[in-house]
Amino acid sequence: MHVYVSLATLFVLRGEKLPRWMRRVAYLLMDGKCVATCAYCELSGAPVAGERVKLSRVTWYKVDLREIVSALSEFERVCIQTVIGPNMGRKLVQLVRIIARVNPRISVSIAVAGKPLLEELRDEGVETLGIGLDAATPRLAMKLGKPYPYSLYMRTLRDAVEVFGDRRVYVHLIVGVGEKASELAATMRHVKRLGGRIALFAYTPSAKLGGKPPSLCYYRGAQLYRQLLDEGVNPDSYITPSPFNPQGWVLKRTPPLEIVERAIVTSGCPACNRPYYNERPRGTLYNIPWEPDKREVYEALEALRACGESNYSNLVTSI
């Protein structure tokens, strides 16, 4: 059996000396053609073939699972990214069964799945589940070419929470693909009510969809809203979607710095930090893969404040 591994994972498997934060999670991508047609994904409709493929900003390299499986025990967690295609459920269960022999801390990222498959994955050793909802609204999901009805993703979320338990299912949302801040906030609240959690991704422009990444203030606002919600704090007491800017937020009062610090760290399953998945190493970091220092926390706070100031400017120019 062959799988793809991220570049950083490949370096670790080869014994390269990397910072600890780059050695926490082994990121695996299943082999096979993805039949989905998501407009923002480079894998959609293209065969996963050859020695390497591109997904978001990460290059993935094809390896023989037998040659790396024992080394997977060195990681805090193994994350398996699936593709949509024939017999992928059976192949996924087989892959999980092999990996669980050496590392029981497994996360799987899927699109949708029936309850029997979810139960089988749990029984084989999967601890946490990611669901690639990606789009904040049904309208946007259709526009982006998502392969399943929005309701089916939500049914998968409900079933997964029943199977894996509260706060062990993570819904992936991409920020900056045409949603409004109010829609993003509403979807995050809905996921929370259903017992799920949110993992945020910044849109990485693709050849098919084009466009630009989200503004930093818009993304920082989404992160703060998600973090407050995740910690059981009413986000609206600190930050709300802007009534003047569809991709803006209003910072009503300054949140505790420790919440800001937790907010800007990569969100997702335990130990997940997806190094440079959405950004260049020397560029602006949307998701910080290490423990932020004071400078990074204060810069995030300034970005949030700047977002509020730009909203005010939009209001003044519209009068």
C-alpha cells in the first residue's frame, strides 16, 4: 500500500533535524484519484499519481507504507487526509488498522460518511475526526463545487458526535472563499450546538478559483470568534460581524491576551499545527504552528483593532 506524506513529515522520517513543532504530527494523504470537483482544491478531478502532488501549499511525496509505518510511532499523532473515490472507506479502514499497531493516536479527515463506517473507524483506533465542510453556507458550497449536499455534511457531523463524543469532531471551514463574516459566525455557532468544534483554514488561491487570501484582520476576527465559542464564552460580548463590511468584524472590547494567544494558534485535532499549510514560511502566518510570543500576540490584537478602524472608515466614506 502506498500513501503520500507531507514534505515536513518526509524530512522527519528521513531523520532530518527539525524543530519540535514540525515533528509533532505525521500528515498522510491517501493514494488514489479524487472524483470531487471542489473549485479551490488542486486535487479535484485530477489523478493522484506520480511521485508527488500538491495540496494547498504543501507538497506531498509518495512512499511505500511498509517502509515508514514503524517510524510513525515517533509522532504525537498521525493525521490521515482522505480523497473521494471507489472503495475509499474499505481502504481507509485497512490503512487505520495498520497504523494503529504502532501509533494509537490517529485522526482522520473525511468529507461525509455513514454511521457504520464511522463506528468501524472508531473501533479500529481513530480518536478524532475532521469533516471537510469548508464552505460556510449551502449556497457557497454549491458555488464551490462541493461534492455532497450540505445537509449530508451536517448529518455526518451529528452521527460523528454520537460515535466519537462531544468535542472530538472538528468541522473544517475555509475563510476567504466568498462568505460573509455573519455567515461564518452563524455556522460556527451551529457546529458548536451540535457538539462539534471548528478548525479554521485561510484560503490559499488556486489555479482554478483564483482570488486572494483573506485579509489578516478578517482572519484574526474569525479566529477570535472561534476561540471564544470553543471556550464557552459568548463571542458577541467581545466581537461581532461588521454591519458595514461583509468581511469585517467589530471589536467591542479587548479580549484577555491569553485568549488571543490561543486563538491565533492552528486550530484542529490535538497536536495538529499544519506547518505552512496556508502561508509561505517568510510571509504572514495565519495559523501559528508554535506557541506564540508576546510580539505575535500583540500584533494579532493590533490586526483586530485595525479591522474595526477599517469598518469605521467604510462607514464614514459611505455617508
